[in-house]
Amino acid sequence: MAQHADNDTRDERGITRRDFLDGVAITAAGLAAASAAPHLTGAEAALAAMGDAGSSSAQVPPGYYPPTSTGITGTPDPVIRNVLRIDGLPNPNDPHSTKGGPGIETGKARPVDDDYDLVVVGGGASGLAAAKWYQDRFGADAKILIVDQLPDFGGHSHRNEFHIPDGGNGGADLMLLRNGGTVNLDSIGNWNKPAGGLLDIPGSYGQPAVDMLAFCGVDPNNFPSTTGPGIPSSYGMRAMLLFPAADWGGSDHVVRAKQASQTWPAFLATTPFSAQAQADIARIQTDLTDWIAVKDGPKTDQEKKAILAGITYKEYLKHYVGASEEAALYYQRVSHGLFGAGIQAVQAGDMWALGNPGFDGLGLTDDIFAGIGRTAQQDLDPTGGPTRAWPDGNTSLLRLLVSKLIPNAFGDVNGARPDQDTILVAPCDYTQLDRATNSVRIRLNSTVVDVQPGKGRRRRDHDARVTYIVAGARRAEQVRARHVVMACWHRVTARILDDLPRDQIKALDYSRKVPLIYCRVGLRNWQAFADAKISSVSPRGNSLFWDSTSLSAGVRFGASYGPTPNTPDRPATLSLTVTPDDPAELTQLASYERGRQEMLAMSFQDYEDAIVDVIDRTVNASGGDFEPERDIASIMLNRWNYGYAYELCSTFDPSLFGPVADQPHVRARQPLGNVAIANSDSGAFAYTHSAINEAYRAVQDLPG
Ligand SMILES: Cc1cc2nc3c(=O)[nH]c(=O)nc-3n(C[C@H](O)[C@H](O)[C@H](O)COP(=O)(O)OP(=O)(O)OC[C@H]3O[C@@H](n4cnc5c(N)ncnc54)[C@H](O)[C@@H]3O)c2cc1C
């Protein structure tokens, strides 16, 4: 760190980091602290002995292990409270609002630690990647602090680790893993394709995300197999559709999902849809009419795509294909998983590119077009594979990254460093993440409330100052750094980074996020599901809370994990997902805000009731005997208040027609002095590779 040598020798108390690291400053107080806290190294014990004067109060106790936390995880209540104080309440009527919350009063912040080369705000994929890219650019000995408000590192990549007594194995503890957030590394083949699309996606920066896989030892072409044996077909488990009474009248209808051997009319005859709606749905699924030509006369390929880019999928189905409102209910939620909103708010061309029904007769070519969204563009490339997943989602990639950045945090597995297979079972010691002797430190449970870019001519004013509040602490703490990367959400950056130009604040504020819930239920057994022969439930209509419910057992990953048991008397996991939204809101942004309102108004008890409700109406209504108190071991409700980055939708965001440089996320991510801006928000692209690429770009944006 030659460039920083002048700045990193002394803090305001005249104590140097290097003094500690060399051990010469270990005092009597330090020795006493060391004997009282044997898990601390000598240097850290000295810091601890300084108490209020120098060390952060964010240290986590031995045994701290957030992957096993139950109840509301993802974004827990105290963090939500802080986010609302920084960013304000959701407001669907004013989705572009630049008005923030009341703010967080810090009082006089206590300086802690010595100066850093880099402080990263946010420890998700982008923040962790920023640390690696910074080392590459400024040197491996750079002193880096990553600060995150969550109890765990990884942001949206959160590991759910269940330990359930296994009745089929004498009650021995069984570990079952699930992803609490990010699912997979999507379309890896696309990551380093040269730019050239209208939107410059994918491949904006070429190689970084691919390089990150290599750095972490992940080989997509030689990836551990995830093909578990699953639930044996002899159990006759079936995927079911639920047509709730509230949408269709009478009582609930639980219907088997369409099978490949069935014709559409034969399947639809088993549903409560009216004859008219059945005919409409069959037409959407199978008719090869060019609906645009019928309505608007002959059009070229690009003209048709321009029409689709300007309307929603629901408008297309109703106005062009002639579907009734009732028929549209069959499709209402199909866009939730990727867009976080219903078909009234997503662009028709994107839905075509993603392979949804109703477009086959248009004869469109597989080329991108003006206004196409980023996810659709990525998906349209037939050579975009492979997609890879660990049982705990992309958390494994980030655990591998942390095992490289902070080797002492991850133990060996079978005498070797964790690799892409064994990382799944590698132990993580969270007490090692924030040690003074690390070159990279991760400070958890710490909400950053103010970032002042460096300014002024005097040397001590060059550094940026980052102020944060540790959960439960009395006083704010402050660290100084030569550089800062904001890897938190754009709307938060808009409110905590000082001196931003007004136009940039507006652009940052545009990045509303998709609210999502991935709920994982650890089951002691799944006998009730076996008796009802139900493996999954998808609702139709709008009234049921969950978008999907599915059972998982018999999972295997590589040589390190599984196969997990797959008989009904033994533990399994149930997964329930939803993107809360409002089907009456026309724009995605308003729909997100309405969904966020709903999500935040629900207590854990409400969520539990919603879990039991769907099981009751399907499994128990079909011959199962599910007893929540008997059959549920624990619940991990991964609630993501600020989930996917908003990718823009051409129907409502004309800027998506280009040029890219004028789009809000590009105007938002401009560096400010010695502070640069990362996060997947700054790519308007809700993927781990985008988060990693944007971190790379942000680190290159920093002044030398
Ligand atoms: C449920 C879910 C499923 C997903 N599935 C996939 C998938 O399968 N594949 C895929 O590629 N992508 C997926 N994504 C998209 C995901 O957003 C990206 O993959 C990526 O994880 C985003 O990383 P990030 O660092 O940009 O943001 P985040 O992961 O959100 O990290 C930002 C961090 O900043 C922290 N922060 C915010 N404000 C502050 C503050 N004031 N002080 C301190 N810290 C702060 C937050 O706590 C957070 O940890 C999914 C997202 C969700 C929510």
C-alpha cells in the first residue's frame, strides 16, 4: 500500500495499527483482557482493553451462527426499522418520491480502529466482491472494512441451515440446507459475452464475474452434481393447482396440474373456469394466429416487437388475443418470480422473450429489440448456459470468497481448504470476521448512517468518514478510509452519502426494490403430504398469499452433502415463496410499494397462519393429517424488504429505449470524490454476476 503510506500511520490518539500488529503495544491491560477473552489474539485483546476509546462494539460472541436463526430472517425487524428511518415508508402513490425517512440521529460518533484503505458499505455479493477487486487494484495488503447491517454476510445470499431430529435415525440431528435468498448462478455462458446488444447487457464489463468464479475455484463445466434421488415416484406425489373460493366462489378447488399427456381442453375441463375462460386459455396456449396482424394489419418483426414493448402482457392477452378477465387470472402470477409483479405490470415483449404463451403465431425472430428488459435479453440467448446452483444458493460462492479474503474464518474440510463441493459443509467461525489482525474485516449488525467523502487540502481531511450504529450500542462509531465503496442499495446511498448533487439523488431514488419472501419450513416428517399425494401447490387467482408451495426431500450435492432422507417418516423442507404485490397497480414500482406495505404489516404469527392455511386447504383437504405443532420443527422466514434490483420496464420507463448512458442507474452510479457506487442497483440487473461486475466498475471508478 505504498500510495497510502502517508495516511495510515497515526490516528487522532497517536496510536498506530502497525504498533498493534507488531505486538509492541501489548500493555498490562491488554494482557488482562487477553486472559479474560482467550479467543482474542494479543493485538485484539489490546484493542478490547481500550474499551470505548478504540474498538468497535460490534464483535460477535463465540457460537454466533446466523444461518441457523429461525423466525423472521433475511431482513429482520430491527434492520427494517432502520431502513424505514433512512428511506421512509413505502408509498405506492408516489413511487418516484425522493422523500426519505426521518433519518437516524447519531450524536457524536466515537472514532474506532485505525484508518482503513477501503470501507465498503454493504456486505452482499457486490460489497464482498469490491474487497477482492480492491486488493487486485491497490495491493493484497490493503486494509479493508466491510460494514453490513444484517446479522450475516452475503446480503440476499443467505444460508438456511436446519438441524432437525431425525425420527428415522434414532432422533439424531440431521442437517438440511436451503437457500434463503439467491438461488443460482444464472446463464454463466452469457457473463463474458462481448457487449453489442441494444442495452449493452450482458457483457457490459466482459470478464470480472467469470474471473471471480475462477478466483473462488468454481468451475461451471465441472460442477458438483445436484441431482438428488428426490422423492421416489412410488409415492405418486402430484403437483396441484389451488383455485380459492374467494376468487371462484363456492368452495376451494384443488386440481391436478396439467400433465403432458393431457390436451388443454381436457385439462381445463377439470378446473372451475367458465366455458368462455376455458376457450380463451386454450386459445392462448395453442392457437397459431398472428394476433397483431388480425388487429393492426400486417407488421414487420421489429414493428410487432415495438408494439409488444409498449404494452403489458395482460393488455396483450386481452386486447390482441381476446382473453377475458377471468382467463387472465390463470396467468396473473406467472411473472412474479422474475419481475416481482403481476402480468398487469410487465411488458409483453419481455414475456414473449421468456417463452410465455400466446405469441407463437406472431412468427417473431429470436433477436433483441428496443425496449427489451435485461432479464429477457439474457434469457433470449440460447447459448447462455450453464446455470449452476448449490443447495444453499449463491451463499456458497460468497462463503468461498470470504474463505479467501479471511482464511481464518473458514476451517478446513477433511484436511483441505474448502472447495466448490466441500464449502457446503465447511464450518464458519463468525468471531474471526472482524479481527484487527485481518487485512479484510467484516463488521455485522452495523447500520451505516452517514458517509462523508474526503475533502479539503489538509492530509487528515483526505479520508472519507463512515459513521454507523451497531445494533444495541449506545453511541455511533466512526471509521476513516482513503476510499469508500457504497455497495448498499441506491435509495439508501441517496440518503447517507453527503454532498450528492440533486440530480444524482433523484436518479438513485429511482431504484425501488422488489419485495420477496422465501419461507423455508423444517418438517419433522412429511407423512401428511405423502397421504395426500401432494408435492407442490400453485394457486390461481389473487386471493391466496403464497405464490408457490413445494416439498423437498432426497437432495444430493456432490460428495459433500446428501442424499438427504426421502421417506415420509423423516425430515424434509417445505418451501413457500411470494412476491407480495397489488394486481390493481399498473406500474411495477407502485406494485412493489403496495406489496412492501402488505409485507411489513404482517407479523410472524400472520405468516405462520398463512403457512398453515395453504396446507390445510390442500393437504388436509385431500386426505392428509398435518398438525403444525407436531410436524413443524422450525420456520425460517426469509423476508426481503429490498429484494431484486429494479430492471426498468419499457412500458413505463421510456429511458429503457436507450441510450444506456441516460438511464437512471447509470446517472446514479457516478463516483463522488473518493466514494464510488456499486450494488446490483447500479447495473439495474438483479443478478449476482451484475453485483460482482458493478463492484469491479466501482473500484475502477475510485481515484488512484
Ligand atoms: C429472494 C431473492 C432471490 C434471488 N435469486 C437470485 C438468483 O437466483 N440468481 C441471481 O443471480 N440473483 C438472484 N437474486 C438477486 C440478488 O439481488 C443478486 O444476486 C445479488 O445477491 C445482489 O447483491 P448486492 O450486493 O447487489 O445486494 P444485496 O445482496 O442486497 O447487498 C446489499 C447489502 O447492503 C446492506 N446495507 C444496506 N444498507 C445498509 C446500511 N445503511 N448500512 C450497512 N449495510 C447496509 C444490506 O444489508 C445488504 O446486505 C435474488 C434476490 C433475492 C432477494
